[in-house]
Amino acid sequence: MRRTMLYLPGNNPNMLLRGHLFGSDGLIFDLEDAVSRSEKDSSRILVREVLRHSGFDGREVTVRINGLDTEYWRDDLAAVVPCRIHGIRVPKVDTPQTIRDLDDALSALESRASVPIGATKVFCLLETALGVWNAYDIATASPRVTAIIPGGEDLAADLRTSRSKEGTELEWIRRMMIVAARAAGVDALDTVFPSVTDEEGLRREALFTKQLGFDGKSVIHPAQIPIIHEIYDPTEAEVEKARKIVAAAREAAARGLGAVSVDGRMVDLPVVRRAEFTLERAGAMTEGGAR
Amino acid sequence: MALNAVKRDIPSRIEGYGNTGEKLFEGAFARKPEGFRASAMMRSRGPNDPTKFLGSVKEAIAASGLKSGMTISFHHHLRNGDFIVNQVLDECAKAGIRDLTLFPTALFGVHKAIIPHIKSGVVRRIMGSVNGPIGQLVSEGGMEVPVVLRSHGGRPRAVIAGDVHIDVAFIAAPTADVGGNMSGRAGKSACGSLGYAFTDAEYANCVIALTDNLQHYPIAPISIPGTFVDFVVQVGVIGDPDGIVSGTTRVTRDPLRLLIARHASKLIEASPYFKDGLSFQTGAGGIPLAVTAFMKEAMKRRRVRGGFGLGGITGYFVDLLKEGLLKKLMDVQSFDHEAVESISSDPRHIEISADWYANPWNCGAAVNELDVVILGATEVDMNFNANVNTEADGALLHGIGGHQDTAAGAKLTIIAQPLLRGRIPCVVDSVHTVTTPGEAIDALVTEFGVTINPRRRDLIDACGEAKGKNAVPLVPLDELAERAKRMSGPMSPLRQGDRIVGIVEWRDGTVIDVVRQIFPENISS
């Protein structure tokens, strides 16, 4: 599950050591925007040490490295890949070639550090119009790619507009991101909601992106986590309905029946799949099926 | 030397304090009072006697008969805005008075101005909390006689039991009349409750009211009646309003502190005390204020109507009163403008003395009725003993406040504290100073979860029953200590001298611990 992935500044030991306590599904140790040029080296060492010596309660741990157009990215990778992290979040991906270059570098480092080749996944930040246009090609450029994420501020600037409260400028991009992600078989994760005090705005945006089909959202403040989880978690009524559908489908299959009826309504295969997905989200699937 | 009940080595005699043989801490509720209450000198003022009203502090000092070697008392209802302590000591110095025992309820940063009077011998001894620069001076051996620390309840107990006799009490009065009736509710220096001064007014040989808002006789309502008051002095200004009360106190936005507050709130909700009639004290710190906010949310959600809020009162408690989530407020100290406004206008907001609040030797301190209290600590150890007085470098920098009293009185005492402050761990093998024994502490809450004192099996079970969103994340103490060690790395051992610079009394007057002199290289700047 990637309902929430929490950015933690790479120069803040307090947050790096405790960020996992806030209950997000994933963590993003940030070596890029949160860290000034003068702190790039020290933060890289700090993040490496925290990764080596701390536990994160089973959260998905990723590191946002500096872009492949900077002098830092190779050092960033060399520091964190041997720590066996789940993934790298890479900024400003414009073309599939960026991913192929990254893939080569990752494979070399994994091989040297006895990390299984391909174990380090890649989360692609598409922060330019070109990157968005190439979304599907980028998402399929390497089996390492596990998610694509639209940019926020940088993308708005590249589009020659600015971020609005309503998110008008990102509306089409978000729709397109879902199509590209699903076509490529990767997750679509939404960008951050920058105003940490505007709970209503966050709620509105998360409801919208969930309805579009996004798998989750990046967050910049722990207070945003429970709000997004509440929206992304299925309600009790949804879980109950899904349980009925899955149970009915299994029973029908066992009896060799093709059609399934739940509460007097016929249910077809896509509905059963969606019900299974709902139960998965709610953590309600068991080995044998629905509880 | 002898070990007390928390295994601290206490010398049988402490220079400047006396014999400790019969005053070793034996347990939180072991010592009971004997004999009779102390008393003050009889005084009277008839219709033909001269007026109480005097023109200056200097005249009042002369009229009080204050002499070298006597004990004078002060009260911290003006907090860091207080001008009275400095002003009185300046006048004492000018009058050539020396060797005074200072008996304040607490001293603040603003009182560092008295350091020259300590160095010159005007002040020989302090019985009261020493914070900041004065604490630093004391810790480094800057006073010949050790400081005696007492809790908010232990102090009035000491006065009433006769352990301390006050010669002259100086009481700052935001409003007073020429008859000496006092109130903190109005005036440019309004502070709300005068709770800390009540017992001194009753038991001192001489009481001087100092006011910057003199009114016609009689004012109403009256907090401390003029029947106890010998002299009234009008001064230009008794304090700085900005240091007396804060503006609206706000809940922290620090995510870690909010997380700790959230854990604490879940523990309270899971406890058997979260039901109609719930009483609690949370104070004014960042974490406790956030706990108050979360409790409000939980009380509304579960339709729980509380009983009373106690202690230092903030606008958050006032809101709970106004919204019907609490029925009464018992106020020994009003922290902000909302609290001052409320105590002045709402009869359900009751002004109480420190004696009423917390004295273990009266027939019904308010702390005994408390269900829940949230406290802080600089350190907690493997026996749940808490230190609130000394820092990791051994410096005596904080008073006890109501820590001991509320911990002993409340049914659920929670210490809520980040596991590390900077690089300094809050959970240690053994605290540097025992302020409050583990037998009075039920739970420690850090960002890593809730750690319950194993003697409270009932609480552990109650937390186990809380499920889903209300689940309480429990973490054993040894795991927490191990984590703290791993995160902080090894600490350099503390070098300290043999000389005792401070005595920590338990609220019943027994010695729970002593503080020894530290050397400058230990002290963090």
C-alpha cells in the first residue's frame, strides 16, 4: 500500500529517526529540495547512517536523490543503495533514457554491494511537460519503475502557470498520469498538497485524486497522513459489501455457476475484481478469501 | 550516611540544613503529621492606630521590623513579570540588612538581578526553586548554605507545620485597598489567582501588600482579606504585564510533540477514569496543552462530561468550562488572559490556595480528587523515578512545582516527554536526582508509545482492550531505555563534588534526594 509517502528532510536527524512513528505507508528521505547545496555531503552521510542503524517498522523506505542533471546523484546512489532500501525517488525525469542511465548505475551498485539486481525500485517524478508527455515510455523503460508521480511547483512553472488552490493546471495531467500508469502496470502516486494548515483543501484534493484512481499521495507534514488514510481506506459499508461480493463469487465458482447475484443484483467479473481490491486495501483478504 | 526509600545516600547531617536522621524519605504516604499547627505573632490595629498605608517599600521595611538573619517570603503569581523581589532586596541592601533567608514560591529569569545580593551576603539562604542563572550559581557552589526545594504543597505544609517561620511576607497585589484587602483579578498587573500567597498571609509575623492599583475600601471580590495585612504600599508598577500573563496560549504544531500528546490522550481514553466526572490537570507546556485539545475532541466524541480542571489554568481549560465539558475550574495560578478574565467573571472558576491545592497535611487537598495529571521530567529511570530538578550536566535548573503533589494525588500520573531532548536521553538507568518516586508515577509517554509502570497491571489490561483507531501503542521500559542508548550513544560520566548545594524534600518534609556541586566543565551553556 502506498496511500501516503512522507517526505523527511535529509538534514534533520530528529525527523529521520522518528518519521516512521507517524504511520505513513512509506518514507522518503529527501536529499534534493530539502537540502541546501552546502549541506548535500553531510546530509548524504546522515541519511546513510540512519538507514544503516535504524528500523522503520516495516515501512517502505525510499530516498529522493538529486536529479541526473546534477553532480550529486551518483554519490547519493552510492551512499544509499548498499543499505538495501526499497526504492529511489528520482526527480525531473524527462525521457526513458534517464531511467535507462539510472538502471545501469543501480545495477552496478547492487552488484558491488551484494544486493539482488533489480531489488531497488524506481519512483519517477515527472516534473516537466516533456516528462509528462513521455509518461508511458518512462514507466516502461525499466522493470524497476514501480510508480510515476506528477510534479507540483516545477511542473506548474514549466507549464508557464502557477499552482492554484483548485489544482486546475494539474487536472489533465493527473488524468493522463492514471492512464499511463495503468497501461504500464505501475502505481500512480499524487504530488504533495503544499498548504499544511488547509485540511479542507487537502481533503478535497485527495478525494478527487482517489476518484481518478490514484494509489496514494506524497505528504510533507505528518498531520496530513490520517486525513489521506481516512479517504483512501474503504468504509465499513464498502468492506462489508465487498466481502459479500467476493464470497458470492467464490461460492458460484465452486458450484460451477457463471453468474453471481448479490442482494438481488447481478455482479460481473470487474465488480468482483474491484471488491477484491477493496478488501486488499482494508487488509481484509485472507489466504482462503474473505473473512 | 543512610539510604532512604528510593536508595539515595543521605548524610546524617547536612551543613546549613540540619540532621536528617528522622527526615529520611520513607515512601510517598509514609509520614503523618503530629502535634499542632504553627502560629503567627498576634497583632491588632484599632480605630485610633495610624494608617496601614505607607508611601514606599523603604518605609514598609522599616515599619515591619525586618532585621538581618530573618526570613522573607515572595510568591510567583507575577511569574517572569515580577518586579517586587528585586525591588525589596534592593531596599534591604540599602538598609544594610544581611543574611536573609529568601523563601519564594519560585524565582524566574527576571530575578537574576538578585545575584549581586547573594554574592554580597544580603541573601544567605534560599528556600524555594532556583531556575536559570541563579540555579547555575547555586550548582557551582555559589551559596554557602544549600538551597531547600519544596513542592507547591510541601511549602505550605512546611509553614503550617512550623518547619519554616516567615518573618515578613511581601505580597504583590494587582489590586488592593487601604485596608490591605487584595485581589489579582483587576488592575494593569492583573494576574488572576493569588493562590500561592494565602498561607504566608496567614502565618507570617508581618504581611506587606504592595500594589500599583490602590482602590477605596473595600474592594470586591477580595482574595486575601486585610485582617492579615499589616501594611499597604503603593508602588509605581509591580510587574510587566507581558511577563505576567501570556497572550492566547496555542497548541504546538511540532509533529513529534503532537504525536506524544496523541498517545497520552489515547491512554487516558483507554483508562477507567475516562467517564463522566473526569477531573484532570494538564498545565501550560506544549505537550500538555495539546493533550487538553485532544481530550476535548475525545470528550465530545464519546459524550463524556468532566468534573473539574485543576492547577495552573489556561484558556483551553476555560473553553472546556464554557462548553460544559468541565463543571468547575480550581485555579492556583492563572496562565493567560482568558484565565484571568474567566476567574474574574465566572463563579464556577474557583481561586484556591497552594495549601488547598496540594498540601499533604490538611484534610482535603484538591490533588487527592484528581483522576489524571500530565507532567514532564528531565529524566525517568528504570524504577519510574522522575527527575525534574537537575539537567544531564547535574545543574539544578528547575523547581518542583506541583509535580510531587499531583503525582501522589492523581489516580493516573502520566509523564509525557520526548525520548531524547537533542542528544540527551530522557530514559536512563538511574536518575541524577529523584524528585518524585516511581511509586507515584503510572505511565511514561514518548513518541515511541506508552510505557506503563508494571505495578499498574489494570492499566496495561485496559490498554490491551482498546482496539482499532483507539489502540494504545505499548512499549516496555527496557526496550525504550535500549532505544535511547542506541540513539544517543554513550554519555560521559558526570564529575561532581561532595558538597551538597541543594536538598530536595518530598512533600511531607522528608529528604528524598540531595544535589551536589558541579564543576564548570560539566555545564552546558
